[in-house]
Amino acid sequence: MTLITSPTNPRISKLHTLHTTRGRKKSGLFLMEGMHLLEALLNADIMPLEVYYQPDLLQRSAKGRALLARLLDTSRPTHLIEVNERVMATLGEVQSSQGVVSVLPLDVLNYAHLRAHRPAARRPVLLILDNLADPGNLGTILRTALATDVDEVLLTANCVDCYNPKVVRSAAGAHVALPIETDVPWTTIAEKVSAHCVKEPRVLLAEAGSTHIYYEEDLRTPFALIIGSEAHGPSAEARSLATLTITIPLANGVESLNVAMATGIILYEVVRQTTTHKEQQNQGTRKGMPLL
């Protein structure tokens, strides 16, 4: 088992390049930092190419000790690289390292594979993210999309890199379970919308100032939801594809909400409507009433 004690070690220097989009594209690799993300990978039977770990940091918590034991039990020795605390501090981006950083190939979280292995369910929302620039916003939206059981997420070409370390960290494991397709051209998006909606494409574009309130729409049947850029709003292509704009009512002169917050509000309205409808169906069945 390898032990690295110098931040200038060639292996560590290579990992530093993975904090940049250029470095990730050149190497075909990206980083996942933290215990929770490594647990998500192991639970999905995905073994990183390499795991850099600091045993003293991991052993400070019961969760860390359990993960270390699991890692030592399931990983081939050549995949495990022990580092000291000084090296670990240079690998991560958070102030207090949890003591583990995983290295994975960009294609390991393959869209088609995740799509094929996801449990079957009725998922009304196809989420389209149009030129989002902030990695924290993108990661938070991905995490919320998984929590609300979005069907899949499509990212247009000018979105921030999906494998940016801050995106990966903010998404908190969504990359491992949620089908995410990147750099999707609008022609392909239109085709996916048609396939998702089956009959007539229904594309809701979130935009401040619309006369249509989000919770007044039927969000139980399949539809696509477009969320536009934080700074510039929806693109011309997004407006062209949209069949209706929707808005979140705001009080006290507030002009807009954070894009991740706004996306979460709309997605959880989908959950509310879907859950309420199921409860009404169940009540009708128990009372011998026709289903809604």
C-alpha cells in the first residue's frame, strides 16, 4: 500500500489539475471529496480508480471508522493511497477535510447506464438547465432533482461543468443515481421533450413576471421544466421551445429568487400535487368510489 507524504509528489500534482475543467477533460478523470460521496459510490458498486485517504482523520468519527474498515475490506490494495494530513489538505477544497478523496473516470457515471438501472417509476418532470453558471446552484439543483425524483436532467452546452468539484460536493451524491446528460443541443432536447411528454409536448419555462402561477398548473402529467441562466435568464432557444411561462409570486418588492431555491419550490409542488392525487385515489378505492 502506497504512502505519500509530500504535496509535490507527481501523483498529487496530477490530482491538483482535476480542480480545473481543462485538467478534467485532458485526463478524463474527476474528483469526489468526502465520506458521504464515497459511501454512495460503494453502495452503487462503483469502485474509484484510486482512493486517497488519511486514516487519522477518518478515525475521528464512527462513520469514518466504519468507512475505512469497509474500504480496506473491499478495495484492491493498489487502489488505496494513504497520505498525511498536509497532503490531504491540498487535495480538497473544504476547510476541514473528512480524510478521503476518490478519483473516477468521467465516463463511470454513464448516463445510459444510470438510466437503464434506475428503478421504474412514474416521473413527471424532465428538467432542462439552460446555461447555469454557478457551480453551487447547479449542485444544489441536482441534489433537489434527485430528492424530488426528477426523470432526468439535461444540461445545455454553456452550463458550468457538471464535474466541477463544487458541483459534485453540492450535489451530495446525485451524480451516482440521477441520469444527467451534458452539452445537449437544443435539437436533441426537443426530441427528448417529445418522447417524455408522449402526446403533446408541454414545456414550462420558469420566469419572473409571468401571469401564470406555478401551483395553478397541473404538474402531475409529464412535462419539461426549463430553468434559465442566473444572470441572463432564458436563452432564445429556451423561449422558442417553451409552451408556457410560469412564475413564483413574490412580495415586498423582491424581484427574483435564487435559481436553486426557485427550482426547488417548483419541484416540490410537483411532489405535493402527485402525492395528493395518490392519496385521493387511495381514499376513493377504500370507499368504493371511482378513481380520479
